[in-house]
Amino acid sequence: MVSLEPAHATLRVRVNGATQAVALTRAPHNFSGTRWWLLCACGRRAFTLYRPLAESEYRCRACHSLSYRSENLSPAGRMEYRAMKLARRIGGSLLRDPVRPKGMHAITFARLQEEANDANGRAMVVRLSTWPIRYRYRN
């Protein structure tokens, strides 16, 4: 158990022989108590600090210009990713029929299965609509 009493504290992180000091701050929580935050060198509060392989310091997502996976996907890719997430949630994949997970209500399972099929169908429509269509008239 860690007990942090002052309003600000410092955490020392040592990676590959290099030491970095990361400031901690606390803020009041909505219900009761306080929530501790990591402070990036830019001054932003964050729950997670990142250190990409090419960088030497832990910083927030904005400082390292990191993007989320969905920002790099095409519209069809986002729909396929959503369909895969839904299929995994119901215990299957897009290639095999899922088996209802233990403890999941049958109505919830049916709804999620329908959402996964719809998302997969929309992804196929978008993917096929981007393919060039060539019409050749033959006699």
C-alpha cells in the first residue's frame, strides 16, 4: 500500500540506467476522496505516460504525437474493427459462429450477434464501393 499525503509528490522512474522524475498531483474526486494524476512535463494531467522506443522520456500522448488506432483506419477498416470487437465479445470471430458465453443473457447475445453481422455487412458494402467498377460491352 502506498500512502501519499502532500498535495504534490514526485515519482522517480528508472529505465535503462536513466532516471526521470515524474510529478504527481491530486484532485478532488466527484463522490469522495481524491484522485492522483501523473503530471507530464508539458503540465497536462494524465493517467498514463508513454515512452515510445525512439524517445528517452515518459510524456503524455499529445507530447509524443501518438494517435489512437481508429484514427489511422479507413471508414471500412473502422467498421471491420468494430465487427471484430463485437464478435470477440460474444466469444467468436468473424470466421466462425460464436457460442454464447456463460453468464450472458440470450437476448444480449442475440443483439450483439446482430450488431456484429450488421457492422460486418456495412464494412463489406463500403469496401466494395471503393473498388473500381469497369463495364465492358461485349458483342
